[in-house]
Amino acid sequence: MTVSTPCIKVCRIDADSRLCTGCWRSLDEIAAWGGMTEAERLAVMAGLPERRARLISPPSASPA
């Protein structure tokens, strides 16, 4: 049986967010991954694009 995973084998943990910048999962999510149900994994994966976009988007410029 194949386990769904967002892992791209580029494991780098961002010190500020404590997220992997390869797959955007938290350390807790990565550690728990093998014990999660497929539904739980898919639920985490569904939120990763928004998480990635939020964390890599440039900060909004403040009006002067």
C-alpha cells in the first residue's frame, strides 16, 4: 500500500516557522505521519498550499 506524502526529499527546517521548506509540514506532522490514517494525511496535505503561500509571500507594504 502506498502512503500519500508531500515529501520531495528536500528536508530543511525553517528556524522561525519550524516547518520543512520542502513539504511545508511541521515537525510534529512529520513525526506523526506514519501513524496517521490516509484521511488525516490528506487533510494535512490539503492545507499545505495555503501554508506555503502564506509563508513565502512577501510582506505587504505599509502605507506611508
